[in-house]
Amino acid sequence: MLALARKVNQSIVIGNDIEVTLLEIKGDQIKIGINAPKSVPIYRKEIFAQIQEENKSAMQEVDVSKVRQLFQQKE
């Protein structure tokens, strides 16, 4: 992990097109701004973990034989 010190209104750049700016420090919280292309998904880590778990459970629930039957009926 790379740890960088930044002051309010200072930024870091990730790759060529993502900029992260420190906007505010209030107590034990900081507010950051992220400027990135719309094609780059940005999630809080806990939300990203939930999405991954939902995707895993959705993959396990698929009955492949039923999916094949659905496609065979349409032919």
C-alpha cells in the first residue's frame, strides 16, 4: 500500500484519468472528491463487498439445465 500525506485541496492522480482530491478534514473524517471517467465504477469498499457476495450467490443459484431448456424452447 502506498500512503501519501495531502493537505486540503491537494490531489493525487491515478493512471492518466483519475484524480482524488482531499476536500475537507473534520474530526476523524475526511471528505474526498474523485474525478474519473463515467466508465470507471466507484464504490465504497463495504458496498463493493456486498456486490461481490450477491454476485457469488447469484452464480450458485443458477440451474444450468433450466437455462438450457429455456433456450431450446425458443428455437
